Amino acid sequence: MSHRTLLPLLLLVVLLVVTGCTNTAPTSTSPEVTKVTMRLQWLPQFQFAGYLVAEARGYYRDAGLDVTILPGGPDAIPLPLVATGADTFGSTGADTILISREQGIEVVALATWFQASPVAFMVHRDSGIRSPQDFVGRRVGMFYGDNVETEYRALLAATGVDPASVIEIPGDYSLAPFLERRADVWPVYATDQPYTARAAGADIDLILARDYGVELMGDVLFTTAEFARNNPNTVRAFVQATLRGWQEALNDPAAAIEIILARSPDFDRGHLEFEAAETIKLLRYGIGERCVGASDRAVWQKEAQLLRSLGVLKSDIDPETVLLTDAVDEYYRSQGIECR
Amino acid sequence: MVEKHSSPAHTVLPTRQLPAELTSTMEHYVKIEKKGEHRDEGVDFASLFPPHDQCMVRYGAMVKTTPHNLFRRLGPALLLGVALVIGLEWGLPAAGIPAYLLPTPSRVINAALQPEVRLIYHTGATASAALLGLAIGICIALTLAIAFIFVRPLEDALYPWILLGQSLPSVALAPLLTIWLGDGIAPRAAMAALFASFPLLIATISGLRRPAPEQLAMMQAYGASQWQILRMLRLPAALPFIFSGLRVAGALAVIGALVGELAGAGRGLGYLITTSTYRLATDRAFAAVAAAAGLALVLHGIFLLLERIIVFWERER
């Protein structure tokens, strides 16, 4: 155990010495890191098809990279893992990137996958709940500290519903409390969980925050500003190989599903097909219609302002400072595609 | 002769004065014990325990494993288990309880047998993390406990911190362990070691301190070195404690590995529980829980067997 704990410490010291003493941009002679890890937010499902296809088809290897894709979990959270250098790349919500900058964590978004938020508020069709105004006096499942909470607060603010008039119930990723009607509204990943609820026999409706003017994004690819500064070629290669993976997953979702099933035989094919269809809608939303993975400055600006107005952000964050989209822009330019 | 808790422990408690909480079953075995005449030879380890525990130690030591005895001991529990399984199998659908809340035993068995669930693969992953963690935990606990005997200031300095460490919610460390130790088996084995080492350490320390002052004085009078005292007196006296500590540690190592996997892993029974709960496949989650319980039970059994072989005097008495 000792050398395992000492090694990162040693690395940190070496890193500090190197950055402290030289403090110059790396020259072409310093070799870049090519053995990298990619930390997902959750299980390796269609939500991450781009990475999984790129890995299975050898696009990372072709680009000279040795990539290990690692699953997320309730406590395997990409932001701390990437920020501390335990992992190289990670997937997280756009809001997390903006918030982390305010906390002094220097991470940059390399690509925006979900142009619209995957979060939805699931209700039983017979509950009579049709809009956020109907939340009043009802029990809403809440995941504190999650982007779900941000989206929920934004939705209430946008529709003028007093948060005190809604009963919040702490929940987790299991749908059982909703299905047992111990909660009337349950925040879900629209790409995934409605299928589970329907399979369990529930007749459900979804309420989307974007229908009420709350425009938030979802999954983005990120790394630390420092890693991107020191390894520009690795970053470009990783982003562009992933873009290739996504393009193939969008063109042939069935093949991508086969790749995912080969990796995790316990996944359900019907479930993955549902997830694929819903995920593609989010990827193709807005600027993604033409350029999957591109970042729309205006949408990022709007999200930063929204988070500021909710008090989630304490100061104005210029999205330009957290976006590093050269690799994506270059990818589409080289194909002659104009994104904006 | 009146036996007191605080009296020197080497005096053998006459069986007729055993405390009133003896059940009739116990008395039955006490009668058997009276026939034994080898009381005075060697150290009577049972006498090192408080009176009530003496009964338990003697009781445990005396029961011969005949089919009749086995049925007497396990029969009621087995019958209850069978009744429970039948009751759940019929009762759950009758009560209209959906399978995602509580699946019937047959559904759980069915889930366990589905090849795509890969129960054996995931059980193997959890078992390796638990065993590696257990091995590390045993090394740490035994080394520390023995070091404490030789270097008293070490114990004085560390013991309060160990007690404090035991009361820390180790579960909260799960996300940090992934950051510190990366992926793979290391963070889960570390969690298993963390869970396993504390109870074993505490048990070993109290076991090694068990010999009575008179016994220690006698060894010293004959010029025994600290090492000889450890080998000939302290360790044999501690072995029953070490083994009961090991049985607890084995079960806790499995729980520790599981906790590490629940935090986020690509395989193992904890992974299976997380993914199954997310997909409302509660039958799979129950299959994983049953496999984890089985794993803990196997470890328990192994240590029980080892105890019977190694601590033979407890059995022969």
C-alpha cells in the first residue's frame, strides 16, 4: 500500500517542481502522455456510445493512444477523479464545469455532447400533474447536490412556484419509491429510466424543464486545464477519435448496441434501443443538429447566467474561460462543415 | 469456594456452582463434563473467562458433532428457513407485492442462474477483493497486536487512535479510496482490510493479555524470555480469541469489498447490486446479496474448521 500512496505524492512533488521551476510551455521535445483513462458518470451504456465505439473499433489505438474507459458509480464521481489526476478525461454535466471553476478547480470542457439536459420530471399519468404549477403540495423526489437539484430549482424559479410549497423527498437512483407512489414526481434521466418505469407497468408522463424556458445542457467531455496545456496532441487525438465514435454510433445505433452488449452482457437490448433513440435526440439538439459535440457559446452563456440568477454561481463566469473546443472545431472544419 | 469475577482466573470453577442462568441443555452437558478427569492438566482456558462465558466455552468445546446433535442444533433454523421460503413464494404474489419490491425465492434463484447475470464471475471478483483485504487485515492486526505486547508505549500511543478509527464511518472513505488507489482491486481490498482488521486487532490484543498474572509470574520465575512467554503462554491463550476475531473479520471483509464496489466498480457483487437496483431488477440484486452472504458463510466455515484443528485442546476437553 505504501508505494501506491507514495507514488501519487511523489508525482505531485515532481509535478510541482517541474511546473514551479520551468513555468514555460512544454517544448516539442517533452513527450506527451498517451496512456490515458476516461471516467464515465455511470455505467457504460449508450449515453457513452461515442467512447465505447471508438475503443471497440480501435480509433484510440489508431490515434496512438492507450485508453482505458472506466465506469462511474454512486461514489465514483468524474470531477474529483479528474481534478486530482487519478483519471485523465471525464464526462460530467456542463453545470459542473461552470461551478467547479468558481471553486478554483481548473477544468475545461472539450466537447458538448448533450445539447439539452437529459433530466426530466416523471409523473404518473393519472396523478393530474401536467406542469410545474401542479407540483404544489405534492411530493417530489430530490437528489441533493446533483444537477437534478439545479434543474429543479431553475424550473420552479422559471414558473414562479414557491419551493416551500412542494414537499421534497430525498431519493436515489432506484425508481421504487415513485412506482410505489410514495412520491408523485421523480426526477429521471429521460434517456433511460422511463423505459424502466414502463417495463414495471407504470403509465407515465414526462415534464421537461426546457419546455418552460430552462435551457440547460448535459454531458460534456472534460479534462484539467493543465493536462490540456501540457498534452495538446493527446487531447486533440482523444477528442477527434471520440467524435468518430459518436458519428458511427449515430449512423448505426444497432452496431453500437452490439458493442455495448458485448462489454456488459447483463444489459437489456430493448432498454439500450430506447436509450439510443432518446440520446440521439439530445445530441442532435441545437448546434448538435449539424455538429455533434460542438459547443454553442450562446447556450453556454445562457446556462452561466441562469446558474448565476439561481445563486448556484456566485459570480459571472465567462464560458470562454472553460471551453477548449479547438479539436472539435478543427474536426468539422476539415470536413468542410460550418457549425455556426 | 466462592468464585468472583475479579478473583484470579486460574482456579477452576466447580460445575455445581455454575450460575443460575444455565439452561437445562447446558446442565446436560455439564453432567457429561463431570466425568472428564483431565481438568488439572495444563492451562484451563475456559477458566480465563467470566463464569457465564465459561459455560459457553465449555458448551462449545464439548458438543460432539453427531447427526443427532447436528439436527438438534440446526434443525429449528432449517425448518424456519424452509417455512420462510415457502411462505414468501406463496405469500408475495398473493399479497400483490410487485417483484421489484420483493421478489419470490424462485425468481431470485432464476436470476442467479441466468448466464448473462454472470453471478459466478462477480462473486469471484468480490471474493478476490475480500480475500486480499482479509489477508492484509490479518497481517496488520496480528503484527500490531504482537508489537503492542513487546512495546507497551506503542500500544499506549496507538490504541486510542485505533479505537477512534474503528468508530469512523469507513463507508465515507469509499470515494476517496478510488482517488487514492485508482481502479481495480486495490481500493476494494483496502476497504475490506479496513473493515476486517479492527475487530481482529481488538480481539487479539485482549487475547494476548488474557493469561493471569500468576501464570506470567511463573513463566518469568523459570526464566522464560518475552518471546517464549508469547509463544508458550500468550499465543495459545489468545488463539480462541483470534479465531472468533477471524470469523467476524471474514464476514466484514466481504462487506468491505461490497461497500467498495457499491461506490462504483465495473464488476463484483456490489456492481451487480447497483446496476440491478437502478434497473429495478430486484431479483438480481437479491441473488447478489445471497451470493455475498454465501461468501461470508464460507469464510466463517473455513475459520471454524481451522479453529477446530488448531485449537484442538478446546475441542478435546
